[in-house]
Amino acid sequence: MNPYIEILRPGNAIMGAIAIILVAIIDKTFNIPVILAMLAVFFETAAGNVINDYFDYNIDLINKPERPIPSGRISITNGRNYAYLLFILGTICGFLISYLTSNWIPFMIVLISDIILYLYAYKLKTTPLIGNLTVAFMTGFGFVFGGYSINNPSIITTSIFLGFFAFVMTAARELAKDIEDMEGDKAEGAKTLPILYGTKITAILSAILIVIDCALCPLLYFNHIFGIYYLIVIAIAVLIFIYTAILIIKNQDRTTAHKVSKYLKIGMLIAFVSFIFGSL
């Protein structure tokens, strides 16, 4: 794969754009602002990934030496400039959405995202728990951005519900990833939660967040946001979530943490599918 595509982590960037697609499907709205919102989230997520790799060069030499920058396929300077270009493209999309809808909240959300994503890569990532919550916040923020881009009061409320769900589950996954990346983080002197307080406490907190999200899932049905088909599909995701909570509580080695992170991602994808079925 071309390193300039690989460094975007296109799977993650596309997954971020899926938040906009889900909100659009729920509201049954497909127009130019929706397309621009998808592009904005893709560019912003990709920019966050690239600037993160730029600042994480030394850590990735240990944890992820195959990535484009530590492997030498992209220079550090080119990586930084590439991130800036992606931030600019995302910001332009946000401006166009606000111009077309006469609603400047989407543009403000993109500007706030630019700042948060840069600060996360530069400093917040190594701040215990704050870094995890920042990633989770940005994931949930994508749904809210979709709601305001469509600019329909009812879908804005729904997007906030979905954003909170994504926020909680992403926070749980980020904690599992911290356990997985302890070796490289220690070498770089990072002070993540498992390094400061141990893997057991981190695992318990991750499991608690997973259980909270599982408990919240039925509310999207009982509050009449989604129909009965949502319950059928989300049940599969809930089973996966509960399984991951059990796994991380029982064992906190790197292999298990990696497995939990992967399963949580799969569970979230299934949850997104349940949103679509629930809106039918």
C-alpha cells in the first residue's frame, strides 16, 4: 500500500465518516452538506492519525516500527506537512457546510476538532485518562457533527444519544489499547493509566465502561429512537461487549488487550449496523 494512504489509516477514517452516514440514514436525508460532512470527518480523522504518527515517532519505533514514518517511507517533515494539509481540507468542508446551511455550528465544531486533535497528539495523549477521554470525545463528536450538519432539531437530539454511546465504548477501548502499548509507552516515559496505577485498575475501569454502555443500549429503543430490529442486532454487539469485559478482567497481558481492542471495534461496527436496522 502507498505509505501516504497507509498513514491515513483509511479504515479508521472511513469508520469515522460512517457516523455521518448513520445519522443521515436515520433522518432519511442525503444532500450536499451530508457529503461534505462525510469528507470533513474523513479528512479530520486522517489528519489526527497523521499528526499523531508525527509526534509518536519515537514510541512507534518500538510499538509500531512498520508504520510509514518510523519505517522511513515518509519523512518526519513530510508527515507533519501532510497532516496540516488534511486539517485544512477538513476545515474547508466545515466552512462550506455552514455556508450552505446558514448554520455556523458545524464550522465551529471542525475548528474545535482541529485544536483538540493537535493537542491530543502533542500533549494530551500521554496525560492519564484525559488522553483516553479525548479520543472518546472526538468519536462521539462525529455523530453530533452529523446532526448539526443536517440541521434538523430532532436528529440533533438523536445524534447526541448516539455520540454518548460511542464516547463511552471508545473510552473503554482506549484503556485496553493503553494496556497493549505499555512497553513502548514506558520506554518513551509516557504516564498512561496502566503505567501509573497498574493494569488491573485500568482493566476494571474499562470493563465498567463496557457494562455501562451495554445497560444504555435498550434506552435507544425504549425512548423510541429505534425500532424492534435494533434490539435484535444490538443484542449481538452486547454479547461481544460482555465477553470483552470478562476477558480484560481475567487477564491483562498484551495479547489479551489487543484481542479486547479488536473485539470492541467489531462490536461497535455491529452496533452501528443495529442503528441502521433500527431506523427502518
